[in-house]
Amino acid sequence: MTSESQTSPPALTELGLQILLAVGRGAVHGYAIGRDIEDRTGGRTDPSTGALYQVLKRLMRDGLLEHVDAPAGERDDARRRYFALTAHGRRAVSAELARLETLVALGRERGLYGGA
Amino acid sequence: MLERAFGLLLRLLPAAFREEFGALMRRTFAMRAADAARRGRLSLVRFAAREFAGLLRAAIVERITERAERRARHSPAHHEVRGVMDAMMKELRHALRGLARTPGFTAAAVLTLALAIGANTAIFTLLNRVVLSPLPFPHSDRLVVLDHAAPGLNMAGGMGMSGGLFREYVKLPAIEAISLVGGTEGTLIAGDSPERLQAMAAMPSLTDVLGIAPARGRWFAAEEGLPGGPSVVVLSHALWTRSFGADPAVLGTTVRINGMPHELIGVMPADFSFPGVRADYFIPFPHDPETTRAAGFGRGSIARIAPGMTTDALAAQLNTIIADMPNRFPGDAMARAMVESVQLAALPIPLEQQVVGPVARMLWVLVGSVAVVLLIACANLANLFLVRAEARQREVAVRRALGAGSRRVGGFFLAETLLVALLGGVLGLVLAHAGLQLLVAYSPVELPRLNEVRIDAVSVAWTVPLAAIAGCAFGLLPVLRSRVDVFNVLQDGGRGSTAGAGRMRARNVLMAAQLAFAMMLLVAAGLLLQSFLSLRTADPGFAGESRLIFQLALPATEYPDEAAAAFQERALDALRGLPGVRAAALSTTLPLQGDGRRDVLQLRAWPLVDGEVNAVAQFRRVSANYFETMRIALVQGRVFDERDMQGAGNPVVIDEALARAYFPDVDPIGQQLQPVGATDEWHTVIGIVAGSPVNEVRESPAPHLYFPIRSEAAGRTLSVHLANFVLVTGDDPLAVLPGVRRAIAALDATVPLIRPERMSDLIARTGARTTFTMVLVGIAAAMSLLLGIIGAYAVISYGVALRRDEIGVRLALGARPADVSGMIVRQSAAVITCGIIFGTVAALAGARTLESLLFDIAWNDAITYAIVAAGLLAVGLLASWVPASRAARVSPLESLR
């Protein structure tokens, strides 16, 4: 996975990362993304529909997300389109999480985070 | 309906964005709205406000981004936009010049609008922060206060929690976490100076309930919540900063609270405050999970319910537990009494409702009032702009004749009104900011979360559309009127011999509407003013003037029960000897200081059957001359004398409310009663006194039971270490304060004097909500009256000006000036009467919402309505008489020339 560092993924905002993490579980629709974020963060992050789609649009423009058809088994609803991670999106999430991991490790090393 | 509004707002987004995501967004919104609706109406309102603000923001950001992107691409569309923008700027510049040419008009219009928008923004900001914003805890909609009602004791609520019920409730899966909580006070010694502080007692589970954690150190561990567990304390951030210099090293050290050493284990976050409790520090609320006592009510509690749980479903589950209490507490007779005679019922109340409920009504009334002021302001401005538009008919006609389309002409008027709206909006924000600062600084009412009130993005998001809508509202009329008949206007120079009937009709409708709105607010202000006056003159049942009150708290470690009573008596003697002090007395709790101690008593005449409960009263321990000192009237029998004070013969005094409730058919004097659980001895009623209010002057009196200071039974149910003193003084009660401090210090220098103040201030504070609402509604009403009268005057003057020629003809044909002015006043009177009739109907529809704020007056009080209607008619006629009499002086020669 070393060669991928050449096409460095765009910087992710907090909400952007939250959305990618929500989509990471499989193709979902906008409502489920919002619900997932709200539940996971205990309501601390609860984007309005407008803000949610703004970021969704940006993530699609940057090629991190794509539209897909409803997964098999889900009720097929013409008005409901699903979002899924692209390969590029997957790389972006893992790059961002790796970055955070190094920061966490550094914080631990310097005794700023976590206990004994 | 919300979905449609959202769909409309979606149009604000750039077309490309809308095409790609519009349908998806609508769908997502609908599903989330359904979620919010399930959580309650308040939740839905909040959700909608947040969603609309979010969409507005997204639209602005997306449009700016889109334009920047387009410009970067140098697409041909760019030029088109540029052309439209240029045209708009040209109109705006033109409008600016036009407004600058008439500074008087501009100032009047901008100021009128700024005042109305400022008032609306300020009150909305207050409402948003205090009522609509969630409590600062995650998923705060799942926090509930567990209260209980006791129909068997005539109590619709306020029983609180008991330790026994807690023991059972905590096992329920529907409750995720639950904590007993209570406010308390203590003397904390850090270093050498003792400080009297407010404290909150809570359980180790409180952090789970609220979903928060201390900023430093830790919260209570499980064993610290048990009776006899380690003594620990968590500081508020404010106290840590103020008294400990924000020093992290104090964690782990020991401080003394009420003489007992406590280990300092944590500091709460700076922004943490528990609603309704002011706390400088936090100590564990001791609870024995093995308790075998079912009762022991009066404790506060807060719980986090499981997701998806409703308060109704929870109440049903809790009531099942209550019904089963006799089986769960087999040894306790009270368990059966709770079910059978007390008829206990669970009453889970959402925390939000508990916190904002009492003030929400008041704030909604204010929102309604300022909205009405805005409507009147808009009507007034529409009028002003109509006059301006008509004065410019020639200019418009010329533009038309030269080929300007009606869009262009309309754009010209719209540019002017939008500019006024913009200026008014900006100035309004400034006024709102200043107004809020005044309000926060001087608010006589304790509003929850008031310290967090400030103008923020949400207030701005509220003001911008408000100003825009207001601008369109008063800008639209002149635009519609701009379709003038070019030929006619140019030909006769704008001097039509008959005032256009349509023109006058629009103005008359505006005038009637203004007066109707003004009538609404004046009625509201009138009702509130009378409530305020009756509250002020209402007899609270005791004397408040020339009285100083304060509290003394004795440390239990140094003053055992006997010593505490002795100290209090010595203090009374010392205070009576002070110059300027005419009398001194004490009670465990004074009137209007809230529930001191409410407890259960039983009457000898009705022996209890197996733990049955038959009466509840406010228990008070008082000094001998308490009733004379407070001027609480003796109704029958006698009050305590010096011999009674020693506790001999167990005498008690009751008040009229208790006598009425529990001795309706017999003479209460000589009857016997006892506090349940405190003693086996019977107490004899020796006298009946007038009732005293517990929380507010307006309330219906609650039963009171008075014991002498040294009564043994009273000592077991009431704190002997806390006493409220009342001194009768000269005109300025605070003048004796230095002497009082010296006298107490001479007895014991370590006993602090707590909250000394005038009794009259305490009385004023309890009526503050009505006063506060009255002042703000009064200001709104005054504004509406002023604007309404100015509006009426303007309309009538304008009508007279239009009819100059007609009036000239009438006078030339022999009409007397009095006939002419009479005719104009009569015609105005018809419009004013219409306004008053509609205003009365509207006021009747709206005044109901005021009901809870009124005192001693009905919301539909006919006299208030009649006086307001008559006053408005009189002022309205005066406003029409001035232009009418001027019209009568028109010289026929001049007008017909």
C-alpha cells in the first residue's frame, strides 16, 4: 500500500470522516448516515440535512463516495439512492485514521493521553 | 407542512445541487422530522429551527462557491450574472440616493423597523436559548425528574422520591441510570476563612445520568455513595478558581465542611451547572441500597430513561411497582398506606419541561407581543411607502412613458424598501444586542440558562428572513400600486378630483388592522398591570415593611440540639437590645421562603388504621413572639407564651388552612394531633392564626403547623441548627445590619450571617415574573399604541389631502366648516370602530394564554376591555379631529383655483 501515497487524498473534516465511517459499513442512504453519526456520538455531532448533503456532495466530487443502486434485499425505492465508498474513499479513511493513530501514539508516549 | 416548507427552502440551493440531491434531501428530512415528532412537540420545533438554519447556511455557502467556481471557469453565464448584478447595483445606488434625499422619511422608516426587529430578535434569542435549546447534556430529551402525586393527600405533585421507591426503581431496565439529588448548604473552610456555600448532594450515578464527567480528578465511587462511606467532595469550577486559585495540586487534599474533613477528589467542567440548583461544591447523597423503609419522601431525583421509552410508558411501569410496594416492603406499614390512603402515583416529568415550563408561557406571550409590534410597524411602513410612491406618480409615469417595464419600476420600489429593511435589520441587531445585555444584567426574574443568552448565528438566521419578509410586506403594496395609469397621471398632473376608492380602501384596512393589533397589546398590558397592582396591594398575611431578615446556621458538631436552641434564644435577646431594633423573632422557615419542611401528621380524633395518613402540613418551629413580630393575625385562641416556649404541655398553633382542611366540623381549639413518626405524645391546639404563603403571594394558602422552639417533637422533624430571623426596624432595615453583625459575632465569631435582606425585597422577588412580563408587554403596548396612532393620523391626513378639492367644493356650496370636520371624524370613527371590534375579538382569543400570569383578575375582564376600547376610540378620534379641523379651514378659493 506504499504506492498509494502518491495520490494523497484530500484533507477530511470531522464531519467528512464521520460520514465516511458511516458509509464504511456498506451502501446506505442519507437518513441512515445521519442516524449512525448521531447515535455513535451520543448526539454531540448531529448535522442538519443541509450540512450533511453539502459534505456528501463534496465527498462525491472528490471521488471518495459514489451513488449505487439499493443493495439486494432492501426495499427498492426509486427516490432513495444509496451512497458507497469508492476505492479512493477507502484509502482516504484509512490514511486519516492512520494519521490519527500516530497522533494518539505520540500523545501516549508523552504521557498526555491514556493512563497506566 | 414542515416538509413543504423544507421543499420550498430547497429552492434557495443552486439549481445543480438541487437537481442532484433535492429529492434525497426531502426524503431524509421527512424521516428525521418523523423521528423528532416522536420525541415531542418541543423537539420538533427545535429540529425545524435547526434544519432551516442549516439549509439557509448551506444555500449561502453553496451559492458563493458555485459563483466562485463559475467565475474561475470564465463561463459565458458569468457575463449574464454580471449584467444582472450591475443592474441591481444601479437600482440600489439610485435607491440610496433617493433615501438620502429624504432623511426624515428614511430615519423614521429605519428606526420604526429597527425597534420592531430589535425587539423580535431579542425576545427570540431569549426564547431560543431558554426554551428551545436543549439542556447542555447529550440526549437531554431522555432526562426525567421522578416526582409523585398523592391524590389521597390532595397533592397533584411535589411528593418527590423516597429511598424505598429508589431501591426498587433502580432495578428497572426502562431506567438506564438514576440518581437522588438535593440542594444543601454548608460552611467550607479552606485555609482559615469559613465560607457559607451552596452545595448539591448527588449519587455516584449522576455522571451516568447526565452523560458528563469532571474536568479534573474523578466523580464519586460506588462506596462513597453508601451511608458512612468515605467523605469526599467535588468542587465546581467557579469555586476551584475563586477559592483555590485553580491549583490542580489541591486534588487529594482535605477541606473541612461543617467541621468534618472531606477529601477533595475532583473539579467539574466550567460550563457545568445542574438545572435549578446553584452549587459551589458536590457531596455524595447517601443511600442505603438495603433500606427497609418504603417512605421518606421529599427527595429530588433525576433519571435517564432508555431510548424509545416515553414518560407515559415509564409511569405505567412505575405504578406497577408502587402497587406492589406492600409485598416488597413487608415490614413497613407505610408501604400499604402509600397504596391505599395516599394513593401514590408516579409522575415522571421531562427535565426540560421542569426547567423551562414555568417561564415558557411568559416568553411565548412576549414573542406574541413583539410579533404584533412588528406587524404594526410593517403596516405603518407600508403606509409611509404608499404615500411616497404616490407622491412620485409623475416620476413613475415618466419612466413608464420612456419605456421602463413594470418589472423595472417595481424593482425600483423594491430596492428602496429592501434597503430600508436591511438598514433596519442591522440596526435592529445592534438594539437587540444592547437590549439583551440590559436584560441579562438587570433581569429581576430567574430565567434558566440566562447567563448563556447572547446574540448568535441562530438569532441572525432569525433576523435576516424577518427583515426580508418585513421588507417585502411593506414594499409590495407600493409595487402593486406602481401600475398607474400613465396617461391619466401625466394629463391631469396627479390631481385627480376623486381620491381613488381603491387607494383609500387599502389605507383604511391598514389603519383598522393597526388599531386592532394595538388593542390586543393594550388589553394584555392592562390585565397585567392590574395583576401587578393587586399583587402589590394584596395582603400577604404578614407585614413586610421595615423588616430585616437573615439566616443563622450553627455547626452541629459544636452545637448539640439543646445548645442550638439556647444560642438562638441568646441571639434573640442580644438583637432585641440593639438600637433601632424594635422586635426580634425567628422561625425555621419564613413565609415566601418555600417549603421548609412538609410532613405528615395524624389527628387524635381520627385514629389511624394501620399506617394510614390523614394530613400533611408545613412544619415550623417559631419563637414566642413570632406571630406579633410578623403581624400574623390571631384568629382564635392564643399564641405561645414564655411558659409554652419551654415545651411544657406540648402546645401547637395551627393556621386557618389547616383548621379548614382537617377540623371542618369541630372547634379545633383543644384538639390533639402529632407529627407521625417523631413522637408518641399528643400535642394540643391552643390557637389558630391567619395563613401564610409558602412560595408566592398569589397562591392559595397551605396548612401550617407551628411548634415552640424547644418542642421535642419539632426537634426531631425540623432542623434545630438553621433559623431565619426577622427584626422589626426603622424605615431602612439595612441600617441596623452592622450592629446585628457585631452582636452575632460577639456570641460566636465563626457563625456567618447568611443572606441578610429586606423582607420587602423577598416579597417583590416572588412577584417578579408578573412584573417582568408586565414591563415588557407594557413597552410593546406603548410602542404599538404610538405606531398605531401615528398610522391612523397619517392615513386620515392623507385622506383629507386627497379630498381637498371635494372639500373646497362642499364649502363653496355652503357647507359649514363644522359639517366638513364632522363628516371626516364620522368616517374615521367607522374605521376605528372596525379596528376596535376586530381587536376585541383578537384580544379575547389571545388573552387566555395570559391566564397563569394574572392575579385577581379574569382574562376576559369586561371592564379592562371596555376601558381600553373607549381609550383607543378617544385617542383615535383625536387623531382624526386634528386633520379634520384643518380640512375645515381649507379656503374654497385656493383649492378650486
